Amino acid sequence: MASDDDDASCPSGLKEEAPKKDEHVHEVVKGEGDLSDQSKGTAPASSGDVISNSAAVVRGDEKMITAYVTTINEDNIPIQPGVVFVPEPDSRGGIRTRSHSAHEHEYEESDADADSNDDIENQTQTLIEAYVVPDDDEQAVIIDKLHEQLARSQTQLELERRASSQLEGMPVIEAVSVDVLDSKKKKKRLTIGVVLFLGTVAVAVGLAVFFTDQKNNDDGYRHPTPKADAQVHPPVLEALQERKVLRCGTVYDRFGFSSINNETNEMEGFEIDLCKAVAAAALGSSYRYELVQTTEMNRLVQLANGEFDVLIAATTHTFERDVHEVSSGIGFTFSTPYMYDGMTFNGVPEFVTCADKLSVIGECASIRICSRIGTTWYDKTEDLFPASNIVAEESRQESIKNLIEGKCDVIQTEHHQASASEAELRALGYDGPYAKGVNAFTKEPLAIVTRDGDPEFADFAELVLQSLFHAEAQNVTMMTADTFTQTGEFFGDEYEDMFKNALAAVGNYGEMYARHLEPISARLKVDTINHGETGLLLSHPFGNVDTVGPGPIKGGVIESILERGFLRCGIPLRHSNSSSILEDAQETSSDARVGLDMEFCRALSASILQRAPDNVSFKNFPASEYGNISLAVENGDIDVYAGGEVNMKNNILSPGLSFSRPYFYEGGPSRGHSTAEKAFSLVTQEDDAQFTDLVYWIVMATIDAEENGITQMTSNEMPLVSLFGTGLKRLLRDAIIAVGNYDEMYRRVFGQNATRVGRNMLNASPYGPEHYPLPFGERVPDTDDDESQ
């Protein structure tokens, strides 16, 4: 049932006829919005405070050294962490101290600076230990960690700056300039002068850089220091056999997706239906589910900690979240997107125009944009606008409240919710002018999220979603669910009716969309079924790829490749007897695609082995022998299989294998799938999530490069990536410089004048249909016995 304190309201004019009370709802759990206790209060540092901890010299040059310290004042109250800038010691071993704004990039002293430094020298100074790190690689690791922690703290700092009157007039630290440390420097004793207040910036003590505990600020916000626990959670399908209730994490008050029906007091929406579909597939017609309320800030940490089984809450699939999500410190498993959305600006018309034009000058200088922390929207807004024009919020409700109260001029919504947002605002009392932006500034592939390490449940949720796509493509509805195929071969006889039960609970994808979203927004073409006439190649956003993740896992595939010095790549068996594998792959039309498979192996080799695309050992396998391929991957005989046919059957029945996003399609166009319709991908060992993620995103990178016009000649326009540690920062650039973007690879294999058609084209703006029901791997039983040709 809904929480008592949920005051969300939806405009009655947008409602359908109230459904009956859902007897399948076991419980709706209202989340607390935080994960730990409040921390002790802290105070700004002053010039007389005593420095209590040793600090690590992180990076510097002959003129400047940067140190990170924690201080305590005379009352023994911990001081906010800060940054001090310390020049070189003079001949007497002393120093002259000087404070710097983080926006400064020049260190030449003016006369005013000299006067300021004279004042500082007259103040009490305290010695601390600072340690030189002579190893360049170790320096780089520390610097990357510090940049990660500083970036994560800026959100909290912005809230402090805006909400606390004590901070008015103090400098906002948005970036910290760091220089290169001379490895020949010896240990030094440094005198520390002025500490620049950083709000809640993290502390580096010794060589470690970690966040401090959660702080409950005076502004009323609760700022968790999220971290995933180390507990290993049981497989969800196994747990459901005892619990008999599926727990779904959801963010409330998003009309059409997840919101209260005021007439029934029940939660409803597109994402609630997805929860029901997975629950019905797993538990049968008497399924039960719990809705656990979460927030955009905490949702991934709560999933990692096992507070719910699956997250269905408009979560964008990004490179960062896949590999090493910043708030939890781990990666997650994402389904095929169930919807494609984008951020739009809405609100006061003249300021919406400013936002659409990305203007903050003239009449637009005073624009205030409400943006929600913990979202890809906030990250994008920080890229597009100065911090002074951004009002950081923790929830959609807070953004709406601030627009109504005139504290911000523009709010952000999904494209799908733009009309609903206006109606909701009017219902809540907003009587000012309102306009919807015309531009979408982000690409948001929204996916079902599960924990890494539970591939069976991830596959289960994926197949439930695929069944909803398939049912719409085959015109199987809620009323005709009994005619849909049985699936005992996938997860066992106890789940043979999983697809039928899911359809009986919520209907097909189109029915769900019509029930919840079409009343507020016309169905976008990108959210329709692709029948083969248009392209499917669409990249996903990278996210914050400068987040520093762990290096290659000990004993993992990446480490093995680095130690071995070459990649082992399996490819489909060739049809001719040419002595040259690559020439043979291009010799006949049936083998031509194998050349593309090999290009992706070369891209992987270059990404891991630093521009060494030819360090690849190829091994042939018959395309149908997935048992042998699985064994070869498991035994390490091959690291990856290129050209694997990805379909529902192979995805489930090929033990231990994981399939990347398809990069080549054959067959079609056709209404309904047959054995003639195929999709091909890279295949890896599912137990090595780190390598599987790298492989997935190398495929995505070739598509992203083509979308953005990045070629071999301009490969440095690809972002640097720290998600796999600092040693593989150039992996995307090295892949593209080796093989080029997808179109360059395609034309090298199929000929410069080759015409790309159908699904092998980019899906570019204006976007065409992107929902592609994966082939079953065999003909889907239906009333027509003739297979499509």
C-alpha cells in the first residue's frame, strides 16, 4: 500500500478509469532516503587551527606542492577537510604560504599577493609531514583517485554553498589544479599556512583517499556517503522460492511511470507493470511484489546492498554504471533498454528559450535551473551551464516546489513527462506561464538493473522484457496470453509458463505503453518495434568515465591478456581453404561478415595492449558449437568469440557465456522472427564481469565514434577512461586509432562502395524504431506453419 506521507498528486484529467485494488501487492515500502547515521558537526578551518594529520604530497613542481589535510580547532572539533597550496622551502627550510582560488592557473605573485603572504607569515604556523611519491605510476593512481573524490564532493559543496548562510561570500572550489611532482625530491617538512575551505571535500591521509562519514547539514539535506556492503547476496530466483515476493526498487511520483492513483491508493505506471511482469514470470499467476521506495541518489547503493531484488526506476545505462558506479564503487548489470528518453527543459517560457539555446548572457544571465543530484541530467547540466546557474535538488518534488515558489526558472523532465509535468504543476497551484523545451539534451536508454554476480536473474529479467517485445510484434495480447510460446527449456519446467504469466499480468509492451504513457505523451518512434527497415546501431552514453575503478582483476582475462601479450579470439569456421584468415574472410559473401568479426578482435587487442591491433591469435569454431565455444572460453583457450549468434536460446542455454550488444544483423525485414533472422555479437565468459564490460563498450565505442564523426585520424576526441584503472585510460582511443569507427570497419571489410541497409545502419536523429525482439533461436510457434524467407 502507499505510504501515508506521500503527498504526490496527479491531475485527474489525465487519469484512466481507476483499476481494482491490486491483490498482488504484498507491501509498499517507503524508503528513508539515507543509508547511515548523521555524523558529527564540523566547522570551517581558521588560520590558528592545528593540523592533526600527516598529509601526502600528491603532485607538484619546483614552485608548488599540493597537500590535502584534516584539521582540528582548539575545541577539538573536527574541521572541514581542505586544500593547502605550499611553495618550495627556501634556503632556511621555511616557506612563504599563499592561498589560491581553484580557478587560478597562474602562480605569479603580484604585489598584493606578497603583502598577503607577509601577513600570513606573522601567523602561527605548524609543521606537518609530507611524503614524496617517487613512482610515476603510483602518482598517477593517487591523482586520479583525488580527482574522483573531489568531483564527487562538488555536488555536496554546491548544496552547502547555496543553502548555508555561513558560506556566503566564500570561494566555490570547482577544480583543483595539480602539477607534476619531481620524482627526485626528498622527504620534506613543510609549513602549512592558509587552508581553503572545501565544504565536504574528501581527505587524503597518507596514500589513501576515501570519503568521510555521512554529514547531516544545516540546510536539512541528508548527504549520504554511499557505499555498497561486502555481503554476497543469494541468487534472486533461489531466494524467491522461499520468500515468494519480488522486491522492486522504484522512485515515486513520476506520473505514467511510478505514481499513486489517488482513487485506489495503489501505485501504478509503466515501471510498476514491468515489476509485475517479472514477478508473475517468476512466481506464477499468484505472484506478489513489494515496491521499495528509493531515491535517484541512493538507488544503486540500495540495490547493491540487497534492499531490493531489481531496480526499475528510469535508470540510464551508462559505461560508468556498468563498470564502476561512483556512489557504490561497483558495477551493475543492465537489460536491453525498455525505453529511450531524453532530458528537456521546461518552465518559465523566456528562460526555457535560454536553456534551449544554452545561453547565460544578457537577459539569460539570471537563469536558475533546478537539477536533481544523482542523475545523468545533473552531470550534463554541469557540463552545459555554470554552477552559479544551477540549483541542486534531491528530488523531483523539490524541483516542482521551487518552480512554484519562484526559486528556480526551469526544471528538467523526461520527454515523456513534459505534458504531465505541466498538468501536475497546475494541479499543485502553479499559475504562471509555462513552456516545454524543444531540444533533448541527453540520450537516456532506460533499463532494468540487477546486481552483478547473478547472471541467471539478469537473464531472466531480460527474457521477460524480450517476451513483451515479441508479444507486441506477434500481436499477442493480455487476452490471448495463453497462445504464447512455452519456455520450459530456458529455466526449467517450473518456469515453462513464465512468458504467458507475464503477458497475462500486464499485456504486451504496446498495451503497457498505451495504458500508462500515451494519455500524456504520444509514443515516440524510437520506442516502437523495429521490423528491419531502419537502423539499430545506437550508442549508449558513457557517463563519468573519469571515475577511477580497480585495475585488472587478479587472475582475470584482462590481466591474462596483458601478461601473455596477445588476445586469443575465436571466430566462425571459414568456408574456403585460403591460407590467409583475413583474406579468406573477405573472399566470399558468406564469409565477409567474419572479416568484421576479426576487426572487433583487433579493436579489443589494441584497447588492452596499447595500440597493438595485430597481437591476436585466431581460432576457428563451427558457428553452431556453442558447447565447445563455452568450454574454450571457460578453459581460457580463447578470451572472446567474435561472431556469436545472439538469441534467446543461446543467451540462456549456452552455459557461462555473455553476449555483447549485437553489431551485425542478417535477415528481415519480417513481421515475426524466423531462423533466417540473426544478430551477431562478441561472446565472453559471464563470470568475468570486468572483461565482459570492456568488450561490450568497445563495440559501443565504434558506434559512438561514427555518431560523432570521430575517425582513425581524430581518435583523440574519444574520452579517456579510468574505469579499469589508470593503466587502460586510452582504451577507447587506442581501439579507434587501430580500426576506426564502425563505418570505417564496415567499408574496409565489405568494400568502400558498400551500401549499408536495414538494421546495420545508424539509428540517428530523428530516431527510428529501436526495440528489437531478439530471435528465439528457432521458429516461434504460431498459427502459420510457413517460415518467413
